[in-house]
Amino acid sequence: MTLLFILALKSLKDAYHYRPLEIERTTERSDLLTGVMLSLSNPYAIAFWAAASSTIFVSVEGSLQWYHFVIFYCAFLAGAILWCFFLASLVAWGRKYITFTFFRWVNVSCGVALLYFSFRLGMDLVNTFL
């Protein structure tokens, strides 16, 4: 609850005192390739989908054959790779169309949402003990 509240205050403070970041290019590598590699090598995503896929197979009624697993994992891998390229492309090419005002509104929106979640979590905590 406290962490959410602190994050909300920082987000609102950043929206009010917005300073654009000065980013220096440190390598000659492509931003797109860097984004794709970061997305594909994220161990949390691999662990999440490994757990989610086993839950999906358990929830399916009837018997599954080995090729059902192969089809599912090939489709999942293709979808994950396409998603990584899509998000990396969106960041690489969409960055020039996003203004500072947009980021200010994103910070305000996130700050208000985090304040709401912090308040709700605090109220749930109080109600639990009452």
C-alpha cells in the first residue's frame, strides 16, 4: 500500500515537473534488435508462459495427443516472436510521434490510478481487521 502511494506521488510529481530525458547513443546496434533480444530473453516471461501453458492443457477436456502440444508451442513461440518485433518496432519508430505532453498525461493517469489502487488496498486492509 505504501509503495503504491509513493509511486503515485512520484508519478504525479514527474508530471508536474516534467523534464525530458537526454539520451545518448552508446552503441551502434539497432534499437529494434536490442528490444527484441531483451523481450525474448526475459526469464519472467518464459516462466509465466510455461506455467500458463500447463494450466491451459489441464483445463482442456478429453485426451490430447503429442501433436497438440507441438502445435500449441509452435504457435505460442511464433506469437511471442511477432509480439516482440511489434513492440520493438512501435518503440523504435513511434518514439518520434509522441510528444512531451503525451508523457505528462501518461504520468498523471498512472499517478491517479496508483492513488486509487493504494486507497482501495488500504481500505481492504482496514476492513480485514475490523
